[in-house]
Amino acid sequence: MGKFCEVCHKGVVSGNNVSHSNHKTRRTWAPNTQRVRVNVNGTPTRMYVCTRCLRSGKVERV
């Protein structure tokens, strides 16, 4: 849990690490999610929210 944003549904993406010798190994990029208390229909709820949603004001913190 905590690898995706429950507001914008941003999740883990995968790709390759590429070394200097062009050797490729798999890796993942996870969004910067924080577990915060937000107002959902007037009730405080804990959700995993990415920092982009927090900064842009898409959620109202308690």
C-alpha cells in the first residue's frame, strides 16, 4: 500500500537502469505519496495522496 495516489490514481511506472556499458536492468519509479488526513464528504479519512495533489489543492486537509 502507499504506492499509488488515491486522488489522481498516479501509480508505479517501470523502466530500465542503463549503465555506462549499456547494460539494462529493470527498475521502478514510485510517486511521492504521503499518508494524510483529508476531508471526504465532511468526515476525516486517512488516504495516500501524492505531493502534487497536496500542493495543487486537490484535497482539503483536516
